[in-house]
Amino acid sequence: MRRTWLALARRLYHTKVLLPLTQGRDELANLHANTQIPKLIGLARLHELTGRRGDADAVDFFWKRVTQHHSYVIGGNGDREYFSAPDSIAAHITEQTCEACASYNMLKMTRHLYSWAPDAAYFDHYERTHLNHILAHQNPRTGMFTYMTPLMSGVAREYSSEDNDFWCCVLSGMESHAKHGDSIYWENGDTLFVNLYIPSTLEWKAAAARLELNTRYPYEGDIELKVRRLATAVYFHVYTDSASDCTRRPDTVAHARRSSLRSSELMLFWILILSILYCLRRRHESSRDCAGLSGLHRRRYGRYQRGSGRRCVAHRFGLLGWR
Ligand SMILES: [Zn+2]
């Protein structure tokens, strides 16, 4: 049965689009963005089932090209739903930028890539898109959704209506806003990854632990992760994307040494990628012990620029961007 479905999946392989990506060629200009992204998600799943390296390479290349050469400061892509030439988005600041479905699907693809290799760069893009685009996708007063998120100055977002507007982005919006807690934490054996700073409580079965994350990030930089319960003595690792360290005392709340992410205007987008993964190891003796870590995720002003021959720069405060 499995072979049948795999054979069918191969029949659906769109050679014209996927082969250049497998060969490391960006021929995305003038292609409909959100038609291509699910093809790559399918390819990611094929790689997971078959282990074929070329499929993974194509997904990785596509993700890097889209996030680094075709994406706006809010993480979205596409003008009137289409990719333009690489590094030309500054010439495409229009009333029809950033279809929500395209960002939604790029986040899906990001999760595949991160599961193969947990590189912080993946969740830099994920968080930037989540905070700037996905959250802006829904009107919190009415619950209605946008199709596009226009980056052109003075253009208002248009929202769906209860009776007359039901787009693809309404459906992806329903999914997006049921998934805010989807990837805050990931686990791998005795390792816990804290990917997103969203207030939450985690019941972590592998470590028989309950953890609590408190923050008002991104509006404030303070982040606190508390271990509320441990049923057994256990070591575990916590990866965060802020430069942190903790004390060794298992029965007290540990405080991180506050240090900032390094940034440089010359490095532009790569400011975020400079987040350093720190591994924190703690040994907990009993269920009464309470430990944790806290830190300051320093939000700096930065610039985001994609070359196009025009003088166009977006400004950012931390991960929040505006033009
Ligand atoms: Zn859509």
C-alpha cells in the first residue's frame, strides 16, 4: 500500500519547478508563490519517507531562497501572489503583498526543516513571520481574516466577512490561530527546545515535568522559564535562543546572566541568526525542587533591506518590523 502512494506521489512531481531547485537554481520569478510552497512541503514529506537526499536539498534551497531573497520584513512573500526576481521586493511594495496562506505554508515547511536539523535560523524566520504576519492576519475585534497584508503606505487591510467573503486565507487563518501553541516547545530525548517566547505551561512527559513560561515578549524583553514539578530525578537540556547561563543550585530559581545578542547594521537580516544556542544542564533531586531560568531577550533596532537598486529600508525593533 505504501509503495502505491509513494508511486503516486512521484507521478505528481512537478519537474519544471522542482528540478531547478534540486540543482540549486532559483527560477522562482513570475511563479505563483503559494502554488509552489505545498509542492516543496510534499517533497519534504517524501524525503522523510524515502530518505532521498535530493528532495531534502531542494526543500532547503527553496526555503533559503524564499526567506532570504523573496521575503518582506514581516516574513511574508509575493506581490499579487507571485514571486518576483530575487532581491527585487523593494520594487514590489504594493497594496497586494504577502498572501497569508503563503506564510502559513512556509511555517509548515520550516517545521519540517527544523525537525531534520534544529538550527535557530529556522525559528528566527518562524517567529518573525508569526509575530508580524500571522498575528496581523486576524482582526481581534471581529475574528475576520485578511487575504493580503499590504506593505504599501496608506493602504488598509481588507478583512473577510461572515457571509460574503470566504477565501483560502480564511481557512488557513482558522488553522493558524489554532496553532499558536504548536511549536513553542520541541523535544528530543532528554532535550527540550524552547522555540517561541509565548506564555504557556508545558506538561513534559519524557521528564515527568511541568514547566511554565512567563513573558510579555515581544512587548517586553523579560522571559522566565520555571520548573514547577519533577516527578523523578532527571537531567535535561534546555535550548533557548538567548544568551543565558544559570546557577547550579537545584532548589532555587536560577537567574540568567543578562547578555545581549550581538548585532551589526552590516549584517542586516543575519542579526537574528546570531542568536546563540546555549545548553543548560541541571540535575533535579526531588519533586519539591523548583528551578528555572530567566533572561532578557534584548530587542534592538535594526534594518532590513533587500537590494533592488532602490533606496528602500525597513526598520525593526527586535523582531517587530515596520517600513
Ligand atoms: Zn490564501
